[in-house]
Amino acid sequence: MRGRCVAAGSLAFALLAGCGDVATDDAVAAAVAFVRAAPAEACGLLAPETAEAVADRADADCAQALGTLDLPTATGVRQVEVAGESAQVRLEDQVLFLAHFPDGWRVTAAGCVRDDPDPAVPYECEVEP
């Protein structure tokens, strides 16, 4: 694992800047940007395969499909893990998974929750490929 930072509270984003890992900071920035974005902008922050899957499942364009979902909006960062070209960003009320592309980090799954604390239990995600 290349980078790992744990932070809690509303100052989490600022605290993560002290972790000193550019990949971690960039992954957090991409995750927070996705959560804050309007649906059309959020589609541009998804991995291409994920954006296509979201649109296909809803039989609509990506922005329309995202607009129908009730995705969590809290941006307080709880934990970040970066391993190679993959990242997991835990926010207050969801987990986002990201992959690194030549143009930066893209969200591969969002709105992910797991009711069971057992790490062997998979997340259920609102947005996924």
C-alpha cells in the first residue's frame, strides 16, 4: 500500500494535506469533487466503464441516471487508502472506489455501504460498473 491516512471530522480534508502523499491527496480531491458535483459534471468524474454502466442500467444518459439516485452528499473524509492505481475513500456516509487513469483519478463505484463490519462482506454500491 503506497499511502494511507486516517482523519475524522470536518477538518479531515485539510488534515489529509499533511499526509504528504500526492496520490492520496488527488484521490480525496476526486472523491469530494464527485460528491459535490451536479449529475452532468459527476458523469465526467466517473471511470468510462462506470459511466456507461450507469446509463445502460437506467436506459438514459449518465446525467439523467445519476440525477435519479439519492447519493449521499457528506464530504467529511474518514479514511483513505491508496494501493497502486486504486483508491478507497471513506466519507462520513459512503465509500467511494477510484482508479487512476492517465488524466487523473476517476470514480469506479460510489454510494457504497456495508452494514456488516466483517471486511469479507462486500459493499453494496448505488453506482458501479
